[in-house]
Amino acid sequence: MKASVKDEIRASGKRLTRTRKAVVAVLESAKYPLSPAELYALLQRRKVAIDPVTIYRNLSALKSIGLVRQLKLHQEDQFRYEMKEGREHHHHIRCKSCGKIADLLLCPLKKLTAMIERETRFVVGDHSLEFSGWCPRCQ
Amino acid sequence: MKASVKDEIRASGKRLTRTRKAVVAVLESAKYPLSPAELYALLQRRKVAIDPVTIYRNLSALKSIGLVRQLKLHQEDQFRYEMKEGREHHHHIRCKSCGKIADLLLCPLKKLTAMIERETRFVVGDHSLEFSGWCPRCQ
DNA sequence: TGCTATTCGCAATTTAATTGCATTAAAGAG
DNA sequence: CTCTTTAATGCAATTAAATTGCGAATAGCA
């Protein structure tokens, strides 16, 4: 668990509990955003005793202090979570067959906001972009 | 209900039932993709007696014959549905405050597929793009 | 070490969606 | 138009993700 993350948890007034540290450690080692169920399975494998509800509550707490990002991938019916640290702005591609998720490095949309604000009169805060298709193994 | 839609339902071997016609009619008149719950409320308002389960089953049937598109908006925990007819490829913007959804007319991503396929070795099938922000009334 | 607010674990609940099954009705045949 | 077959419906029950209530445990600090 990164020292900066530890500091931010402390600074927020939240506590560094056994389960919270374990949740952060797993998220930090993940290569793609994890669902609560995947997180639970990974924690089991690490022999961390934890109730699924506690995972939800920790994710919610970490999200509320801005350490974790909650996202939902196209056509999935569950939330996923990732550490914000070092994953500033990026998008994903998801395999329609096996569900494998990979990061995309580029974001082609930075210039688009002004155009959309003109078109819709919304103030744009965010965007999500996701591709789906077939990963190398499923082709 | 459009004649072409009626034809496609018939051609698929599915039946033109009272409830199915009502579901299509509401979807055709919608300006943005509807959730099953919204659909139910709109049908109630039109005095159409229908069980929520029947809405789910009709949406599933209409989707399976390609008349309806199922989508999930970022951070929402329910599916939405729209007629494909006349809404070929587009994206949405959703108000973070009131949930209002508007269509976007442009799609800037058509040229991007090749680049992504090279980067990830996936074969790209689809993409979803969604903006969120604040609508005129919520600003 | 002891105090107190936070966090935890378990049980129960909520909400979207799905499934089982007996009944109803669409639509083609005669 | 009536009969027959089979898809579709309505209701009840179930599944799965997420949330909430509450007493017990514990992190952090005096």
C-alpha cells in the first residue's frame, strides 16, 4: 500500500483498518477495474477474512475521499472500482466473449467538450468511452 | 407503430400482441432511451394494463430480433432501451443532477478503430461514448 | 491502559431482472 | 367464423447486486 494513500486516508479522518488496507492493496495490484465480487475472491485467495458488505463499505469510503473511482462498463450489471492514483484519465476495451478488460492509452476527446456544450447547452463534466470487441484469444 | 416495425415483428415469427404493440408505441414516441420502470409508468398513463415482467420479456424479444437496442448509461444501475429505427449511431449526455438525458448528434470515433486494434490486438466491434454534466436547468 | 467514534460482521432489506407455471390469446388451417 | 397450436401473458417466486440496521469489535489517541 502506497504511503501517499495511507496519508490520504489518515488525513480524511478515516481509519487504517486491517480490511481497508487489504482492499487497497488488492486494488493497487489490479491491472483493470475490479468488481466487488472479484475483489472478494482475490481477498479470499490472500487469506483475508472479510465480509462482502465490508468491501462495499470500504469502496464507498475510499470513493468518497477521492482515492477510488467507481465506474460501470457497458452492458455489465455491476460496478467496478480502481485506484485513481496513476490512472488519471483513460478508457477501456472489453471482450464480448470472455469479458477480459484492457486499458486504452489514448483519449481522443479532450477537444470535443466545447462542441458538445454548444450543441446541447449542457456543461460537460465528464465522459466515458468504452470499446468492446474480441480479445486476441477469443477471435 | 410504424408499418416497417410491424412487418419485422411478423417476419420474425413473433406475434403482434396488445402489450407488444403498446411497448413499441411508447418506445417510438420516446425522445431518449427508457428504462423498464419508465416504460411501465408511461404505459400506466396510457391506461395499458401490463405486468412489469411482460415489459421485460417484450424488450428482450424486440432486442433479439434487432428492433430495439439495449444500453446502460454510465453510473446508472438499470438498462435502457430505444428503437434502433432512425437512431442509427449516436451517443448521450446525462445530467449529473436531475438525470435528464439528451442525444448527441455527432460521433467523432469512426476513424479510431484501426488505431485501437493496433494498440490492443482486440477486434473492435462496438463502442459506447457518454458525456455527463449539468443540463441547462441544473446549472 | 482505557475511552470513544469508527468500522466490522451478520442478518435482513431493497431494487432490477429472471424464471416457473398455469392461463390466455394471436394467427394460420379448415 | 371456429378450431387448434403455440407464443405470450400474469402472477408468484427467485436470483443477484447493493444497501441498511444494529450490536460487537477495534483503531487511534489521551
